[in-house]
Amino acid sequence: MALATCEVGQRKTMEWRAGKITDAGSTERVRKLNMQFHSQMPSVCLERARIYTRVMKETEGEPMIIRRAKAFKRTLEEKTIFILPHELIVGSEGCRQRAKTIYPEWNIWLREEVDTLDTRVHDPYDISPEEKRELKEDILPYWENKYAVSDVWFKRCPPETIERVTGQNVCEQS
């Protein structure tokens, strides 16, 4: 079901880019927002991952709750803020429109897909060679087997539970 939804979404985006969809029933503002959205390819935003990684490196030895609070505070201070024309409700987690924010502390599944993010068939993301390098050499190695929530879960979980959930699209062990 998700695959079919993904394909429909990609097809609709391509139709928007080609000018085949006009959304005749929408207001002018909504039509402009749709054009803004569909004219952009999804991309990767590394701002949060950079900030969290830097703060975690700077705060080694401090209690984890304090480190997380400092990382959150620094993110709020340094994050790019942008407001697109025609928006009534503003704000975005990413640093630009349609940007996927990376959460290396939750799961570093991304390490398996960094090289193919921009070329994969389903859900490709725009990512520069420099961003790929930064992810592979600076950000993801820091988090590996260290703080990622999924790594902690796998270390504490009984083997029979791990056996039941891995490979079933419930949870993947890195």
C-alpha cells in the first residue's frame, strides 16, 4: 500500500512540474503553494545533525540529559529560519522547503543508503557529494554504536525479541 501511495505521489509531483495539474478548485494562494512545493525535489538537511554531533562531541562526560538539552538549545539558536511566500502557517523542521532532517541519535540506518539517496527509484533526495562525504566521514561515524536509540535498544533487548522483529520491517539491526 505504501509503495502504491509513493508512486502516486511521485507521479503527481512530475505532473505538477510538467504543468499538467492546475488544481482548478483551489484558491490562487493554494495553487501557488502547490507550485512551490512540487517544483522542488526533496533534499537532505544536515543542519540539525551537524549541530547535535558538534554539541555531543563538546559535552563528552556530562550527563546525557544535559547534553541533549544543550544540543536542542543550540539547534534553536542556529537553525535556518525561512518563511515561504503565501504561507499562513509558517515554520519547517528542515533548512529549506521539502528538506528531510537527519536524526543520527535515533537510528543511523542512513549509513546504508548515503551513496544512493539521490539515485534510488523511490523517494530520491537531492544531496551533494560534499554532504554525502560529511555524513559518511564526520556525522554518522560519531554516532555508530554509541548513542543511537536503536543501538541502545538492540544492546538491551533479549535475543528472542531481536530475532522476531528484525527482517520483518519492524526494526532493522545495524
